[in-house]
Amino acid sequence: MKPLLAAAALSAALAGPASATEWVICGDGEEKASFEVLLGSLDVIAIDTIRISADGKQWSTKPDAGMTKVEVGQAFDTGDQMWIDVMSEGMGGIVARLRLFTAHEEPAGEGEPFDATGGILHMPGVGAWAVSCSGP
């Protein structure tokens, strides 16, 4: 009987709603640096994947060949600010700091609402860039 209950519980858990994910893609406008983050849709910030390109190099939490492995340090999202720190593998040091700010506008009349997101990507020892972002 216990195996049947365990199977039923597992089936119920798997039948729940799937978490949607969306990319936030930030770049400096000159293609010198980019920061891409795949976020889950939860009430708190839930980072699935990060990809960074700068100075001819690439880093990722899920690296392909030629990319350096990194890990998510701390991250938070208040709705109008998102801060993400990316650490070297084994949490040895800061690889990147992303600091974003979002403004939301609901135009009067028939205009469509929109968000503008931008901020700073800082990679110690590599560079710092003003970035603008698209995504949720």
C-alpha cells in the first residue's frame, strides 16, 4: 500500500503547474559585454541559468565548451531593482555584479504599458559597462 501512496503523491506533485521561465537579456549596445539570466516565475527571484560575455570570454552557470563555469552568489529583486552577484566556481570570488533598475509606465489613454530596464554590469579585473535590458 505504501508504494501506491508514494506513487500517487509523486504523480500529484508532477501534475502541478509548470514554472514558466523567461530570459532577461542585457547588453552595452556596442556588443562588448552581455549578461543573460533565465528567471523562473516565482514570488522570489529564481535564477535557472546565467550567461555572460565580455572581453572575448564567456562564463555560464551551465557552460558549453569554451565557457568558464560560474555560480550564482546572492540575488534579489524588489520589482524595480534587481541585483545579481556571480561567483567563481567554488564561490572563490566575485566574477560579475549586475545592478538593474526598472521604471514602469502606464500611459494615459490608449497607450500600451511598458518597462525600461537598465543599469551597470561590473566585472572586477575585466571592465564595467552601462547596460540596457529586455525581458520580463
